[in-house]
Amino acid sequence: MFALIPSYTIASILETARIEEVVGEFVSLKRRGSNLIGLCPFHQEKTPSFSVSPARGIFKCFGCGKGGDSARFIMDHEHVSYPEALRYLARKYQIEVEEAQPSPEEMAALNERERMFNLNTFAQQYFTHSLFETNEGRAIGLSYFKERDFREAIIKKFQLGYSPDHRDAFTSHARKNGYTNELLLKTGLSVGQEERLFDRFQGRVIFPIHNLTGKIIGFGGRILGSDKTKAKYLNSPESEVYNKSHSLYGIYFAKNAIIKNDNCLLVEGYTDVISMHQAGIEHVVASSGTSLTTEQIKLIRRYTNNITILYDGDKAGINASLRGTDMILEEGMNVRVLLFPDGDDPDSFVKKNRSSDVEAFIQNNAKDFISFKTALLLEESAHDPIKKAGLIKEIVHTISLIPEPIYRSVYVKECGRMLEVEEQTLMNELNKLLRQKFKGRTTTADSEPQQAEISLSQSDVAQVVETSPGFYQEREIVKILLQYGSKEISHQVTDEQGFPAVYTETVASFILDDLVHDNLWFEFPPHKVIQEHFAEAAKEAVVPSEKYFINHPNPVISSLAIDLLTSPYELHNWESRSIFVKTELDVLRQSITGSVFRYKDLIIEARIQAISEKMKQSTEYEEQMGLMVQKKKLDELRRQINSQLGIIITK
């Protein structure tokens, strides 16, 4: 499939894509100096270690090690191929991709995830067409949505649809268009056996479920008839592309609004989300009728630390939800709760009130979760001392889940006032729970030691570090080549007539001429590949750019380049305080000569040691004399180098 996208189009896509915009679709980023930081979407963390460099067009996580350009981010985040990542970026930046429609053979070559996404998109288009273009769809499906006061624009925005009330209408249509029984069963769009398949969503209105990039990963279907033997709502089954506990309905349409409002409104159902969006309140998602999961919480936490849960007046439902909401606190997030008046849910409340009134109601009536839970349970315990004692233990347990000590202290004080219990009593109980939790963690750590996961590449590096005397010096020189290779440095020289003159050359030329003159080539293969790239380019009087190595087809080279071009630290702007600090760029010549000399010193030292070993083993007088001459020359060369470095050799 890669061959279908011309190289000039690929170059245009990568040149146009802005890494901060691409990553910003999935991660809430905050400015830190010249870079942006946020919580890594690839591993669990509570302190941001994920950095984005707009200047270099790359991202790097200093926690899990992932890094790359815009295409690599989409590949890793969405688990798609390189061509699919390029197509995503092309759609985002409205770049036309001239490519032929895939043939049946090429279609078969697509990986399973891509085929499932393709079928889901095909199904959505079929369901939407059925809703708007067929008599049955308009009479049943569209009428239902109109009765819910959904305008046509919002129906099209959420790509709602209708599945005809025929046993295999969609299945037959899909098979006629080349989709296999196996794929229909894997996506869950069809049910039954290979020889006889039926539509899963027969006679239902359809709610497509999107992932963060807008791809359809599954469907929800609501039955409109009164048949009690059938479930009111039916969802797609778990599949390669759809994991219910990792998905939130509406997240694709809400993520930018969540960042803007620094808050996520959490509701229960599809229609709640759609009604809120229609009213202009877009920072809202739904857990789709499931208990809130840790993965869903982490999904929200990418965009904000604040969640407001909107409940209807059903106390049984509230109590069930409270049991799962403690997980939000464990993730270090701020939770507020809003209870709508009896008989109302978000959908009905929005329809009765103006958008501004709804927003004001949420703003003025949302309470912090712990105070809400305390008041609710206090009402239930009434004047029963035993129930109240149990309530106190439950509230303290909830407070113990909060990671921040300051917040725990504030809640202890507030709950002590509400429960009419001495603050110290609550604090003693809290400390007991915290000690038990700490003891449990240390016991687990002692009894089940975690073995570090070491990849092959890391193992290779470790082996080279042991055998190569100049590994870290090689790495330092490669870093200078990548960062400053095209920078120019000047030399004061004397011309043929004896007059002073200035000679200018690139950093890459200065380093390579020196190393190649002494026939020094790096030993660690990735370092050597980069050195060879620079040497080849020098023959054409050009210097490879950072992006050349960041986008290198060999992932080992691109990963190394990103590692060397990024840093978790950034120099503070001391100049704003009239404190002037020299940067590496200010002392570039000194950095270059120091790195090259240290590298040569280690190589020479290793050669001297090798000669010394040969001298010990040699029994031939002439061979020993020859080795002594070699050693003497290397000793003298090493003294000269260390004199330049300001190092005195004592042995």
C-alpha cells in the first residue's frame, strides 16, 4: 500500500504536519520553555514526562522512551501502518493524496485492523443512507430522532443511522461488496454461523462509536419496538478495534472542548451526549451504560484533571456509581458531582432550559465528590450510630485514595465538620489506612521482585559499552553532528602572503575531516551508520538535516536521533534576570575539540593496553622492540591530546 502514495506527497504531508497540533488532538499540552509537555498516552504516569518539540517536529517520552515525528505518533497511538498514518495526516491538513483505489488483492493485504475499520465505515454509510434515503428509515428511524428534538445537523454530525428490520439486509449488502463472513463476524456486525449470517442491529436506530481520531470502532443500537424479549440497547462485541472499557462515547467530538473548558462532563447515555452537544455544551462524554473504568479515566486525564459527573435523580443508580468513582480520586483527579432535579436526566433537562441556564446550573450546583458522598451517606445513616460509624470508615477510605496530602488534609477538616466528628479522630483513622496501604505495597515489592524488561537493542548497547572503549564519546560526537552539523565555525589562518585570514567550514566537515584523516570509524553500528551518512553527504558538499535522521526508514536510527536531539531538561531564561549563562552553542568549538580529543584518547589508551599485552606475551626481541616503538609514539600522542584537554597523565 505504501507504493500507492507518491514520495513527493509523503514529503508534503510530513512538511505540513505540525507535531504540536497532531499530538494536541490526543494529549493536553502545556508550554514549558520552547517545548510542550503533557502526560504520556503510551504508559501510565502522573507526572508529565512527555515532551513535544515544535522546532524539531518530534515528540519524546522520557518515561517509556517512545519518540518520533507526527506519522510515528499516529502509528503508535492508533496502531496503524505508515501509509494509514500518512492518510490521516493528509485528511487533517486537507492534502490531496493521489492514489488508485486498492484492488481486491491489495485489499486482502491490508492488516486486520484496517479491514475492520474499513468495514465499520462502510456500515456507517449504509446505516446513514438507510436513515435518510429509504421509506422505512425515514418513517421509523428519522421520526424517532425528530421526536427526540434532534436537528438534522446534529444527526449528521454524529453519523446516526438506521438498520432495516430485515434479517440480513446489511449482511447481504456487505457480502455483495466483497466483505467476508469472517470479517462480518469479527466486527460483530453480523451474527450466526458461517453458512447463515444475520444482522446484529436489525430494526434499530444506530449510534456509531468513534475513537480519538474519528474512526468508527463499534456501534450501539436502540430497538424502537415493544418486544420485551429483546434488549433495549445492543452494543458491538469486543473486537480487535473495540474495547468497551477503553472507549468513551463522544470523546472524538468533545476532546478540544474539554481542553478549552479544562473540565469533562460525564453522562450515562448516547442521547445525553447528543442533546448537550446540540445545546452547544460540547465538553461531554458518556461511559455508555458501563461502570466507569480506570482506562476511561486515563483517557479523560489526557485532556483535563477535572471531571464533573452528571447524575439523574435515581438514587439506586447514584449509589451504584459511587462505588466505581473512587478510582477517579486514585488517579489524582478533581471530581465534582451534579444531581439533576427528580425526574430529569441531562437529555430532558437540556430540552427544558436554555443553554446558558444549563451551564449556569452546572456551574452553581456541582459539588466536590467527597462532600457530595458524605452528605448522601449521612442522610442514609440518619440517627443510627452503627450506620454512622460505618459511614465514617467509608468516607475516610475514600479520602485515603487521594494522592496529594494537602487535599487529604482539607477533606478531613471539611468531613469532620459535616459528620460532627473530631478532626483528629478522622486523621488517626486515615493514617492507619495509609500505613496499611504502604505496608501492603512494600510487602508485595519484597515478595514479588519485578524483573526489568530489557529489549534486544538495550542488550546490544550494554554489550558494546563493555567492549567499546569510546561508546559514550562516540555518542557525544554523533549528538554534536545531529544538533550542529550544519552550523559554521571560523578558523583564524595565515594566507600564502602571510596575512591573517578567516576560513569557514561546517561543524560536520570539521569533525569528519579530523576522524577520517586518522581512519577512525565508530564501532557501535547505529553510530557508524550516521557517521557514514554524513561522510557520503560531505562528498556532495551537503549536510544531512535533523529531519533526515528523524524520518530515517531504519527505526533504530530514527529512535537514536530522537534520543540525542531531545532532553528532559531545559535551560531557564536567566537573561530575563540579567544572569548570562554560556550555552553549548556559545562554546561549540570547545565542545567539539573536547569530545573528539576525549574519543581519540580512549582509542589510543585501548591500543596502548593491547600493545602492552602483546609485549608480555612476546618472546621475540625484535617484535618487542617494534611494539615498544609503537607504544612510545602512542604515549607521546596521548600526552599531546591530554595537554590540550588540560589533563595530566600520572602513569
